Amino acid sequence: MVQLALKIREAREWKGITQVAMAKQLGVARQTYLDLESGKTEPRVLMLLNIAKITGRSLSWFLYDDGNPEYGDINRLSMLYAQMPSPLRYKMVEQNINLISSCLEYALDKHQ
């Protein structure tokens, strides 16, 4: 729970939002929000989804250990996709899925 609390604080600071402003955007009392950042209480799923939306971080960024470089790259890519307009994002995702699938097929064929 402490790890999650640290990530909530990091996401807020990364976005440049004060604790008071974050509490206001979430529709909770400042103390309630402070309890989330301190690890005193654990956020409900809906609260965490709202924090993710406000800070521009993906939900997976909060939930998984990004000390692993693989997660860091995936989270960074996810955040970039989230900033794109939907029609462009869908097109880019489709193209990248095709590219990655082709690369995997090629790599697997080379190792067989």
C-alpha cells in the first residue's frame, strides 16, 4: 500500500497539481486525499481511475512495479497513446500491433 501511496503522490507532483487542487478535482476533503498519499487509506478502484485520469498516468502505472524497464516502456507508450485523439490513436495502435506481430514472427522463425 505504501508503494501505491508514493505513486499517487508522484503522479500528482508530475502533473504539477497541489494536494488541495487534487482533492477538489476528486470531490473529496483534503484530509481524505492526504490519507491516500500517506498510505493511511487505500483508494477504491473508482478513485484510482479518477486519479489516473487527472494525472494522465495509466492505471497500470499505479498498479505494477515500473522498476522493471519493460513496465516503464509500456507505461510511457500508454501515456503517449492516451494523449492522442481517438481516431488517430486507433490507427496508430492497429499499425503498431501489425508491426510488432511481424517482428515477433520473424524473430521466432529465425530461432527455429
